[in-house]
Amino acid sequence: MFFNLICLSINKFVKYKIKFKMNAFEKLITASEKNKTLLCVGLDTDIDKIPSQFKGSLNGILDFNKAIIDATSDLVNSYKLNFAFYEQYGIEGMEILKKTIEHIPNHILKIADAKRGDIGNTSRSYAKAAFEAFACDAITVSPYMGEDSIKPFLEYKDKLTFVLCLTSNEGSNDFQRLSSNGKSLYISVMEKTMKWGSKEQVGYVVGATHPNDLKELREIAPENPFLIPGIGAQGGDLEATLKANNNAPAMINASRAVIYASSGLDFAEKARQKAIEYQMSM
Amino acid sequence: MFFNLICLSINKFVKYKIKFKMNAFEKLITASEKNKTLLCVGLDTDIDKIPSQFKGSLNGILDFNKAIIDATSDLVNSYKLNFAFYEQYGIEGMEILKKTIEHIPNHILKIADAKRGDIGNTSRSYAKAAFEAFACDAITVSPYMGEDSIKPFLEYKDKLTFVLCLTSNEGSNDFQRLSSNGKSLYISVMEKTMKWGSKEQVGYVVGATHPNDLKELREIAPENPFLIPGIGAQGGDLEATLKANNNAPAMINASRAVIYASSGLDFAEKARQKAIEYQMSM
């Protein structure tokens, strides 16, 4: 009896330690397997677009987010929080962001979609903001300022840093495709930044709107996690994206298509249905 | 008598309108002339580096910032607020940021050094955050995501948007100097983004650590305002910078060299002395 109790305690302790020690990359793999999906829901919540019952005050955004999380957290591997949508409301918006993050179950990856990047000592503060103050597991960063702007994020060994590579928007053609020594800038960004950290630390943002390029990038980085926005409202093709991704670790992001699936009282139910649709297609 | 009163009122009204209508670019020019300087002080305040009397609580950062502003606001044309230094403390840090901005006299330019940039609808929210929620006159943005990531900032016609061009850090060599069609990326960034807005709307971040390149960039954009970091702690040469800038509109930024000029009780006095030194050299 006493021996059984000890075994139970050790077992619990080990499970606790395993859970405690899981890094962001492992969390992504585990959540993808558990929920059988690569879906990442973007909580890019806009007060003008949420159902009318939430529009009375800014806190309606928090209530809406909580309802979406409750309706979808068994159907996603991650949530992506675009900081801009909260920063636009100043302090009150940041409070809603923080409470939204706290509402996400711990085994689901929380991505600070913040696209930060600055000189070394400043990036260190951004890393602290995303990983400590807002307790996220991952962040998106811009590569423009180079190595010392990204390294401080990688000092958090258990976190994931997604470098902007080939983004989903039309503006990606302006600079990302400029060719130097026969290589597009986004390819140079991937090749260089891959050397700055392991596949468990460095991921890439690659838009679903470029499936052929995604395939090429998967050949360069077959195992690094990709955060793939552009499905849904931006018009990316899910089937082509899945094929190009070749079963590698990924978060395929849909924001507006899921969270605004209905503007009626059934918004959460419809968001869940849309997430199930994506899950079935993945 | 009555006529005089009317004249006085019209005069006051016109002055009020002129003041009210001044855009960020005009504010920069006016403050530079009034205070006879191009100095921009960076309020990149780190609690570990401020005098011990301020270290008791986070609010000490606000008290320190206020003292620095009071000691230097007649010696600068702008203050640069690096958002990272405040975001790292979460909500409380953002409150300090907001109150710091509110303490800056209205005729001095307030720059949100945030290096933002995202797809169109998201950049719109970042613009709202910087220009409305935090009431800044200007922002720094990253060009990596191209035109639709920068345009939303330019929709605020009376604000200034500083595009990262050639940054002051070592990492600027990683991607910014990649050459495409015989042109470095940072040159392509300048040439392309110049077409997206007027000289009163689009400025550039060019590090003081590259005076020769600064000279070349001044030839391409002789009238756009430059935000020039890298003097002081980062080792940029003030004299060479001034020569390369060729009397064009600029904010030459020093952060650590001014705000941490002394860690003693005389910190404000020493910060003022350092600002006067810079003013004299400019």
C-alpha cells in the first residue's frame, strides 16, 4: 500500500517534470498529434467584426476570445495573437491580450505574432516582453536588422522564434524576391538564420499564398516548424499548402475565416464547425 | 477698442490654427530651429541602469524619465521612445510609457521607436496604436513586408514614418547590404519607399556608424528627415555624421550617453550638460 503510494507519487512527479520541461517545439508536436490538426487560429479580434452582444465595451473582445478558445481548443495546435489588434486600444487592449493568453490551455502553443526586431539590447527586451511578461511560447520576428537582432530571442532555449521569410501579402514581392547572387532575399534569410539555432528553436513564416515556393523552402528546411498564414480570407489553397509542407511540423493559420464564421449568436458553434472542417481536411 | 479686440482674437485664432495644423515634419523643423539642435534623446530606460533612488519600483522609471525630460527639453528636437523597454514590463510598463509620452512638451517630436510592420489590416492597427493610443508624432517601421505593410502608416498624413534603411548595428551587414542588380537592399528600400509618400511623410533610419553610406543616402534623399542612431554608446562619429547629413532635417539620436551620463544624484544635471555638449557640437 505504502509502496503503491510512493510509485504513484513518483509517476505523478515524472509526468509533471515531463510536462514542465517540454519545450515549445515539443509542445507543438504533442498538440498537433493530440488534436490531429495543424490548425492555428489567429485571435486577430476586431471589435467592429464581432457579434453585437460583445460590442458594448472593449471587454467584449475578451469575452469573445474566451468563447472562441473554449469552442476550438481541442481542434488546434496553436493560437496566434497578433499584438497589433490589442496595442491599438492602448493599456486596456494589452490587458485584454494578457487575459486572453492566460485563458489558452497550457498544452496549446501560444504565438506572439509581433514581428519584432531591433538592435541586440532592445531585442532582448522584446524577448522578455513576449516570453515573460505575456508568457508566450513563440514569437514572430523580422530579419531585416540581422543576426544581433534575432539572437536575443534564441537565448530562450525552450521557446520558438519564427523568422519572417516569404510572407503571404502582396508586398512580399517588393523586397523579399530581390535576387542577390542568384538567390532571392527570402532564401538567403532562411539559409543564414538556420545556422543561428536548432530546428527546435528557429521556425519560419511562409505564406500559404505561395505553395510552389513553400515546397522549395521545405527542401531547404525539412524539419523546422513553419507558421503558414494566408489560408481563408487571404485566399491561400489548403490542399496545395499541405502537399508542399510534406508532413513537416507546421501551424497553418486561419484567423478571420474561423473567428468570424458567423456574426450571430451561433458564432462559437460556427467557429467550431469551421475548425472541424479544417481539421478534417488536414 | 472693439476693433482692437477683434484683431487680437483673429490673431490668436490664426496662431492657434497654425499651431494646431502643424504636421510632424513642420514640428521637427520648428523644434530644431527653436532649440538650435538636431539632438534626439532616446528614453530607452533600463531599471538596472538608473540611479539607485529610482530603483524601488517600476514607477521610478517614470520619475527618472520626467526628470530627464525636464532637464533636456529645451536642448532637443525630439524624444525617441523605444517601446521594447516598456513592453518588457507588461501592462505596468506600457502605463509608464504612456505617462512618459504625456510629459513631453507638445512642440517636441515624439517618436515611437517600434519597428513595426505587418500585412495591411494589421499595420493599420499598429499605426492606430502609435499615433492614437500612444499619441506619438512619428514611428519607425521595418520594410521587409513591402508596400501594403507601410502604406497604412502613411494614411496618417500629418505623421512621420521612418523606414529602416541602413541600421547602426553589426547585423546590418547580414541582409541590408545584399546586392541586387548592382544595388544594395538598403538603397532599393530607400528608392522604392520614397515613391510611397512625400518628404514630409517618409523618413529613414540610417545609422551614424556608416557616415560614408549616410552621405550617399543623402544624395538620393536630400530632403527627407533622417533618424540617425548610433552616436555615443554605439560609437558613431558626430562630426562625420553632421558633415554627411549636409544640413538636412535630422534627428541625431543619443540614448545611453545622455540619460546615463551620471548614476549619482546629479544625473539630470549631467544629462543636461551632455545634451548641451551635443547642442554645441551641432
